[in-house]
Amino acid sequence: MRRVGIVGMGTTKFKARWTDKTYFELAFDAARMAFEDAGIDRKRIDCAVYGIYNDFFQRQYQPDAFVHDYLGLGLKPMVRVNSGGATGGSAIRIGYSEVASGLYDVCLVLGVEKCNDCYNYEVQTTTPEVLRAILYTADMTYDNPAGRTAASGFALAVVAHQEKFGNPTEIQMAKVSVKNHYNATKNPIAQSPKVITVEDVLNSRKIVEPFKFYDNCLYTEGSSAVILASEEVAKELTDNPVWITGVGASADYVMPGNRPNIYTFESSRVAAKKAYEMAGIKDPLNELDLAELHDAFTGTEIMAYEDCFFCEEGDGGRLVDDGTVMHDGKLPVNLSGGLIGCGHAVGATGIMQTYEVALHLRDEAGERQHKNARRGLVQSIGGTLCTWTVCLVLERGKG
Amino acid sequence: MNESEREKWYAYHHQKFGIPLEYLKRDYEEELSGKVPMEAPLEVPDKMEVLYKYSFGQQSRFFRELRENKKIYGARCPECSKVYCPPRSHCSLCYQPTEWVPLKGTGVITACTVQYFTTSAFIRKVPFICAYVQLDGTDFIMLTNMEVEDVSNIRVGTRVKAHFREERHGAITDVYFRPVD
């Protein structure tokens, strides 16, 4: 396999609604920024991978075809990837394979999502209709008719974890919310920058036990893109590439009956282990400098510390209490603000997380720049009770 | 199921999916008769649906011009001078922002066929013409609604002209094409 580097990247702002852009217009903006960053134009792209989650959001089946056309990439090969919340991570994994295999030299990986055209006219807001669109990706025969949401699915896992290990506590979860909203205040693309307190989180309205309003990420529209290149091309295009040195992926049984338990996400453990093996990491807590973990909910960020082997199983809550994952801690998690602070534009999210880690590895993260970022982790998860996980290890190219 | 349970079943699905009662009865009479073996495949009414307040984004003016002014607009790239219709905010080849240009609404058929069978939504309209039209002043072809009395008169090279419906909604169906007399 060939070495693969990130040679260009771009992202739109993550925000609740872009009334002035369609999904393909958002994609265009992200692609244009990535091309400018790489110092190339569309002609240099050999192939594309698009991460787009929900056709109902876009009001378009096969939206990838229209993005590809709009970007002027006609006649170049492309494929669209969809694996729920892990769509962005999966798209990078497939783009990595395209280049590592030697099939192509330069691959555009672009994620886009525009959910808030969905609209409930009765309550004059988008969310209930967005949830309806999401629920079409739950099992249609058994789960969908139960009125479950993504939040209630993950809440069940967090409750199971609490039953087994006595944490995460409500206060630990609230601290994650405070941390991620705060981190977002330093991120110019973030949707939800806020300085809030643990009390604010605890007093926010209940969504689904044990999650309060501030324990959840919001629905976001946006697009993010990275351009991947072979080592040879990467060295030609930039003196500051970011190398993808670890790629791990796993897809679990979607019907939880086939799983031994739901208090841990086995796909996350398998994916992290694979990525670490490939990158030669034995002690992630000491060998990683920063991580972007999929914090769709505060409680699942804490579970992710365990699933990514930052600590023993059942010990995740401690890393919040002892400050390890804070912005100035030993292993800061979600300096971007994560999904809770920066936003969750589903197909774009994993790519935004990758963009964030790469930004630090290029020393370009501005006010929130990690002081000595040499190696970072991206975790991208999605689907019912974490069906999919993709983990990526990124390393700085410049000395 | 007894008679009253069957009536409730019909009423529930009629209300839930908007399928006329007579259609439901036609399709499910046998299933609800109690004579179908338990192991036989069970088919049920269902639909997938999402409501939108959909934004046309940077194409918005195109649809407002149709609705308000009965005008078709294209988008011209200042760099390569190509004119897009359907319009787009940026030229996909040069990546430059485009400029709006009004079009005459005339054009020529570049490919056409007659449809004798089609989707549920248009099934009552067959036979009808399905055609690509190149609008004058543009560099692109566009799939159009064509309304003609005699479908055998339409061929490649036929000149056509845009007509606008009396009642317009701000959608591409506000406009249709007829051969130029």
C-alpha cells in the first residue's frame, strides 16, 4: 500500500440552516476552498468519494450525481458512501483506499448534508420532520413503529453503562457539554459556541433520560472536503502534508439482539484497535496528542474514551473529572467543539473532524491551536447503537 | 376478523395513507376474509413521506421569475461565456460566479421520444412527448414538458417556444413548450 496524505481541505461554516444554498451549492463552496488550499483546480482530481447520509434530507435520491456534476468533475469516477453518522469517516476510508491501492493519485473526499429543509408546518419548526427522515434509516418493521429516535437509542446504551459501572454521572456528562460548547467559542466555523455552566446543562429541558437539551448535538447544515494524494504527489503539492497512518473500521450487528451487551460499542473497539495497530500505537493516551471523538451525545463521548482505549472499560467518567480530556489536558478531546459545539452535518461531520485534527497538525488552528500536535485520532460513528465506526490516525508531515 | 373489525381496518388505512376506501377493499378483501393461510406472504399498505419547506438556494430567482414575470433566466459565466439553463450560481468549469441573463424562451428539440407508459403521477397523460430542448442563447439542453396535440409531429430540429400556465407555483412545471407555428 502507498502512503496517503491530506494535501488540501476546506469547510463551510456549520450552522442550523443555509437558506441561501442548496446541498450541491454548499458542496461547491467546500470543494472550492479545498482546491484553493491545495493550490490545484478540478482537473487535477482523479476520482471523488462523496459522503452524504440521508436522501430524504437532501430531497434527492442519488444526490452524489448532482454534486459531481456541479463540481465540474464529469467523466471522473466517483462513488457515494452512506453509513449514518459515520458517513464522513467512511468516505475518507474509501478515499484512502483509492489512493493507497495505487488506482488513483488524487482523490477528493467531500461530505455534505442539508437536513433543515425538512419542515413540520404544524409546529413551524424543522426538528420533528428531520427526526422523521432519520427514522426511515432505523429498522422499518420493528424499530421505526416504536417512535425511537437517535437520542433514545444512544440513551439506552448510556443507561446500560451507568447500570454496569455507575458512570457516566449526570455531572460528568454536563462537564463534557460545558467543555465542548466552550471549545466551540474558539472555532470560527462552529454552530453552537457558548460559555455555559454545569448547572445550565443540568437545568436544561429533558430530551430523553439521562440526556438534557445541552447533552445533545444539534442538527447542522454544512459541507467539508479533504483532498487526498499519494506520497509522491503530496510532496509535490505541499511541504506541510498530513499523513493518514492508521485506518480502522468495523460494522456491528444492527439488531442489538446479536450483541453480547450494549454498554460498550464493540465496533468502536475493533476500529480503534485496527487503526492503532496500523499506526504502531500501543498506548493511545500517551502516544496521541489530540482526538476528535463522535460526541453526538455527552454520554457517548465518555463511552468513546473507553472504546478508544484511553482508559479501562468503565473508567471513562474519570477522564472528565481529572481534566485529561479538557482543552489544556493531557489528551484534549474535541477542540473543534465536537458535534455538540461545532455541529453535526452528518455526511460532513467525519470530514470536519479530520479537517480539525489536520489543522492542528499543520499548526493552523489559530486561537485553539494545540501546542505540540504531532499525532491525532478521529473517531466517526453512526447507526443504531453505533453500527459503524471508522477510526483514523493522522500525523504531521512537517518536522 | 369480523365485519366490524374489517371496516375499522379499512377506515384506519384510508385515514393513515389517503388510499380511497374502494381501492383498499379491492386489494385487501381476500386478505381480510380469513381464508389466507397464516404462512402466506402478508402484504400491507405503507408509504414513506417527508414534508419540506425546501429552499432553491442560489436558483431562487429562476423560479420567482417564472412565477412572477413569466420569464426564463439563464446564468452566464463571465470567464468562458457559457450560459447555463438550468441556472447555477457558479460555472462548474471555471468556478466563477455566474450572472443572470434573461432568455427568449425559444429553442430547438435536440432529442425526443413519445412516452406510452410512465410513473403513477403522470399515468393519465400518456401518450406525451419527452424531449431535450436547447434554449436559444444557452449552451445546455434541458428536459422539458411538451404539450402537443399530435405527438407524431415532433422530431429533432423542431423549433419550440415556452408557454406559461395561467396558475403558476414557482416550479419548473409553470412552463411548458409547444412547437412554433
